[in-house]
Amino acid sequence: MTQSNSSPHNSWLAFVIAAATFFFTMAGTTLPTPLYPIYTDQMQLSQLMITTIFAVYAAGVIAALVISGSWSDQIGRKPVLYAGIIFSILSDVLFCLADDVSLVLIARVVSGLSAGLFASAATAAVIELAPKGFQRAGVLTATAANMGGLGLGPILAGAIAVALPQPLLMPYLAHSGLMIICGLLFLRVPENVKRSENVDLSPRKPAYPKEVRKVFPPAAIAAVAGFMVCGFYSAIIPNFLQTELHLSNHLLVGSVTGFMFIMSAVGQTVVDKIPQTYRQVIGCAVLSVGTAIICGAFWTSGLVLLLTGTTVAGFGHGLAFKSGLSEIGAKAPDDKAAATISSYFIISYISISVPVILVGLIHLKYALKPVSIGFAGFAVVLCLLAMLMILKRQQADR
């Protein structure tokens, strides 16, 4: 495999098309979030089933990361990304056809596969397609496209559900149209990776080399805490807004849930302005404060407090996640860097799914409000634990 990080043939048009495709693909993965209350009413779903629907998406992401994580390095970015586009459109079609929960579950798994295919391949493609002299813009754009797309999905679906009839149909049709346009435009994007002579598409094993064993545990715990909050937030907030705050406007629900991902994107874009020594500590501290404020919002059923906590927690999540990812990537040996980063992503997505299912199970016996408070409180404890581990490691290294 050969590639160039910034080919002289790259153009701004190809760069923008790749970034837009990444952005809209990720938007499709969070599209159903503000629509969950409608699914709940029409299909008589429990909170456990809603959290399971959200969690199987993470299973699809993890499966794609494990199976296809190295494919784009061997066969090129475009084949993998076109597969992701196809899965994204297929997910929309399945949602449009869904008349029972089984099709909804399948659609979420397929959506997760599209996100997993895009996670590494699209990030690499956007960075490589940055015109010469604008490599930093490539990194920032890839980050913004990923998290910003996750934030746009609920807002887009909520707006369409309010403005147009058939809210369980029109958001997916609109997104499919966008993906078809992106797929056609993507024909104009050059391939910067030459196909390997000896292609090996077998699943790659996650790695935990000795070089990262000091930095990996606290970074992983911070990622677990941050993605627990994101997963829990996306799965629970629509129901919480409806049952506790008596707010059912789909645009409002979509905006509240999407805003956390948007603030995470903001945090990831500014993390490099913070001295490296303090990035993870500040990220964990901000995330813990934001999550504590969300906990207070659950306790008081206050919308303003919830929005404040969302802003702070989302920003902290971006700081903690990006700084942890950067440190692990810097410490990992070159021949195991991709597999080590894959381990970080897999842990992150497991932390989206498994704890959220546990919350759904606990909610079968206890009310949503105390369950939400307890879960948010546990996430705060994890954030503080990660921060203490980082401080202890830094003190030992001095």
C-alpha cells in the first residue's frame, strides 16, 4: 500500500465532497433519536427496548471496526466509503419499511455498519484530500464532520418531523436523497491509496502494546465516561423531555440531543490550543462538571439547567476524547498504531451500548428520574477517577 498525505492533485472540490459525505453519513446514524417517542407510541415500546435499539447501533459500529478497520489501507478508501454509503441508504430504506420493532433493530445495526466503515476510512480520506499546505484544516474538518454530523442528525429529523407529514418516513427519504447526491459527487474524488499486492481482509485484532500501558487506562476510562453520557443522553433524553418536562416538540428534542455532539465537535477543534500536559485533565474536569449539572437537571427537572449541562459536558467530552486519542496515537508503535486506536474506539462504543441497556433493565423496576440521576452520578465518578489517574501518572513521570 502506498499513499500520499496530501497529493498535489488534490482540489478543494474533492476535499469538500469527501467532508460533506462524511458529515451526512454520520448524520444518518442519529436521525432516529427525536423520533423514538413516536416509535414508542406506535409500537408500544418499553424504555428497555428503546435503549436496546440504540445499543445495537454500537454493535454494528464495533463489528465494522473489527472486520474492516484495515481494508481501506489495502484496497483504497473509495470502495470502503461507497460500501458505507450503500449501508447508510439501506438503513434509511429499512426504517421507511419498518412496521414493527424487528425491522427497526435491523435498520440500526445496518446504520452502525455504515458508521463503522466511515469511522477510520473517511477520517483518513478527508485528511489526505486536504490541499497542499492545509493538512491541519484536514484534521479539523474530519473531526467536525464526524461529531458535527452526529449532532445534525437529530436536528434535521426533528425539523422535518415538525414541518412535514409522515414523520417516520420523510426524514429518511430526505437523508437518502442527500446520500445519493453525495455518492454521485464522490465519483469526482480521487483515490489516494494504491491497492496492495497482497490483500488480507481478515479481521484485525485490537492491540494493547506495552508502549501505551501508562496512557491507555486513564484515556480509556475518560472515553468510557464520556461515551456513557453520550449514549445515555441520546437514548433517555427524548423520553425524559416528554415524561418529566412535558415537551414533545420533535425539533426541540432533536436540538437538545444533537447539541451535545455539536459541542463535542467544538471541544475537539480547540483542544490543540491547550498545553498538552493539561488537556486530558481539563477535559475530564469539564466533562465531570457538565455531567454533574445534567444530574442536577434530572433532579430538578429544569430545562435551562439541562441545556447548560449539555453544553459543558459536550465540550468536555470533545476535549477528553480527542486528547486521549492523540496521546495514545503518539505513544503507539507505528506497526500497531491502527490496531491500538481501534481498541480505543471499540471500548468507547461498548461504553455507549452496555451501560445503556443496564439502565433500561433497571428502569423496569425504578422510575426514569432516579435511574437517570444515578447513572449521571456514576459517570461523574468515572470522570474524576480518570482525572486522578492522569494526575498520578504525570506526577510519577516528573
